[in-house]
Amino acid sequence: MARIVYALTSQGRGHSSRVTAMAEELEARGHTLLFCAGGEAGALLGESGREVIELPVLRHRMRNNEIELWTSLALMGIKTLETRGAAPALAEQLAGWRPDLLITDFESYSIRAARKIGLPLMCFNHQQVLTHTRYTIPRRYAWDAWVARLVVDTAMPRKPAHVLISSFFFPPLRWPERT
């Protein structure tokens, strides 16, 4: 069976819930998993007895249940600069583990590490619904949508070999020929 690195971001519990469900299914099929996560997500996985490589966490700053965009971008930029050695260090750890695949749920350090060691990558998240599907945006939200797509494109590869989008609506794919 495959040796799979499963990386996830730690912004809220949605990613943890999806990854836990997928991990249980992958493990039931005999795959060996190694997780990469930080913050609450890493703690939850560790508490369940799973092996976790701790990663820095890039978080949105929230106020009144809304993202403070510019503050969030500034803080994430600073954190990325402060932790620029995280991806090369992770690449060394992953190379020693000899994985067959990386599945990422919107976690960016692992993507850079996977590229460094030539590890195949699969993206499984909800955020890429913004960049990989077609939908209509009301004019008053055009700027917000553009910024959101820019953030997703910055965090995730623009054209990864495999993208699985979890969603409760089904807009048409931006590149249907890739399916």
C-alpha cells in the first residue's frame, strides 16, 4: 500500500474534520499516513495517536466573524518570512520517510517541500472552488473575489496534477478537459 503524507492547515475545524474522515478511510484501506499540521489540527491528530510533523500555522485575523484582510495578509507575510526554513526542513524529513504521495488540505509549506523532493501532489480542499470553477460574482463583490482567488493561487499550485474540491454546490469546472 501507499505511504501518504497528509498535510492540513489549522484554521478552524473544517479541515480537521475532512482530513480525519479521509484518514480513517485511507487507513482502513491499508495505507500508511504521516500528517503535517500545526496548531489545533496538529494537536487533534496527535491526540488520536497519529504521527504528526509540526508546522507553522498561517492564520486569518478575524473580527465579528469576518476576515480582516489586510491585517491577515500582513501577518501571514511576516510569518512566512520568519519561517522560510520550514519547507526545506520538512523536505528533508519527508525524503527520509520515503512517501509516495502528498495530499494537502490547503497547507502551503508541505507543497514547497514536496516540490523540492519530487513528490506527487494532490490538493483536496474547498478553497480551490474559487480558482478551479466558473461562477458569477455580483459586481459589489468583484474585488473581494479577486483577492480571494489571488490568496488561493498564492497558497496552492495553480495547475496541480490532481485537485479534489469538496463543495455543497456544483459550479462548472474552469478546465473540464483536465477531468
